[in-house]
Amino acid sequence: MAINKKGIFFTYAAIALSAVIILSVNVYKTYEMREDIEVIGVRINTMNNFIKDVEQDLEKGLYISSFRAFASMNQYIASNGTFITNLEESFNELILEGTLDGEELSLMKYSTFTDWANKIKIQADKIDILVNFTITDISINHTDAWSVLTVAGIDIIVKDKKNTSSWKRNKIITTKVSIENFEDPLYVVNSRGRATNAIVKSTIIDFVDEGDISNLLMHLNNSYYIESNTSPNFLMRLQGDLSNSPTGIESLVNLGEFQTQGLAIKDRSAVDYIYFGTQSTV
């Protein structure tokens, strides 16, 4: 009978010990799981913050590379005396490769959109994040007379090196570049580089006030620009296209300046797209 009591005691003791061991393992696993969840949560939060920064950085990079691409086109036009023949292709080449017709342009050095994306990759690597960008499309167009809209479609893949999380999406990045203060390609090419004209938006509303033409003379002497739907816009001017656009701009050619530079004067309207064109003004 005593032996049976001892057996029962050891049996209960074994069960109790087993229960303690099982409970301890479960508690440990629960703690370990909670710790893993916290670590994953921290990484996911880091990823989310990084992704927000990436989108802002991409927009900033798109603006810088777009601005420099337009400045580089003007540089190319001034150096070669010719207009841009394929605007979309040339813009894409500049913004991605930093070249135009295979020629490296100094303004694009370390400033392409590709350079910007690579800088982001380097920063991501420092916090154990892998980033991959694929640019699917880039386009430019005028949404108004005084700025050019650049739109870039980008496939973005962001992955944690520890495989705790990953993120993939197609992002549309947009930025606007003001055309003000860029040189007008029509002046550069048609004056053979002797008389250039920066695009400055006119603040004059009334050109003639009760017979006073001083505002008109100021507008003419400085070749300021106004909006006009009978004139070409900035992107068209880069191509030497003199047709009309709803986002067009125009200036009056300062013929006195042209004479000073030894350029022959044409007997036609001083409105730039007419003066530089061949259309009949009769």
C-alpha cells in the first residue's frame, strides 16, 4: 500500500513537473514571438518612413534633372546652332544618361535622374534596405504657358535585407519646371548666337495709356513675353516649331539690338514667331 502511495506521489510529481516545463516553454515561445513581432514592427515602420522619404527624394531628383535637361538643351542649341530634332527622345536621354546625341553635357554631370536613384540606393543600403527602380515612362508637356510638367512612371521595389517586409508599387512622380529665365532658342538660332533673349514674363497690363507708349517701349526694348494662343510654347521653340499653341508665348524682337549685332533687319512684324518665320504677313 505504501509503494502504491509512493507511485501515485511520483506520478503526480512527474505530471506537475511536465506541466511546469510545458508552461515555461510556452511562455518562452510567447515571449520570443512577441519579441519577433516587435522587431518586425520596428522594421516595417522603418520601411514606411523610408518609402515616404523616397517619394519626396524622387520628386526632388526629377525636378533637378528636368531643370538641368532644359538648360542642357539650350547649351546644346547655342553650341551647335541647331534646334532639337526629337524632343522626347532627347529629354529622356539627358535625364537618364546625361548625354544628347551621345555627347556628354557638363550640366548633367552627377545630376541625372539615374544618379539620383543610385544615391537613394546607397542610403538605403546603410539601413539594410534593398531598393530597385525601373523607370517605365517619362513625358513632358505644358499645362500652362510658363511651366513644363515632367511626369515619370517608376516601378519601385523596396525590400528589407532580413526579409521581414517588402513593398512594391508603380509610382507616378510629377514636377513642374518654370521656363522663366531660360534663353529663347528662337533668338539663339536665328541670330546665330549674337543676340540672345531670356524669357521674362511681362508685368505690363496696359501697353498704351491715353496715348502714352512708354510701357510699350519698355516691353519692346526688353523683349518681354506675354501669353498668346497664336504663338509657339517653350517646348515648340526648342524644336524651332513656329506653329500656334494654347500655351504659347511671344515677345517683340528688339530690332535695334539686332542692328547693333550686325544682323540684317527684315521688313516684317516684330512679333518673334512671325519675324523669325517665313509666313506671309500681308
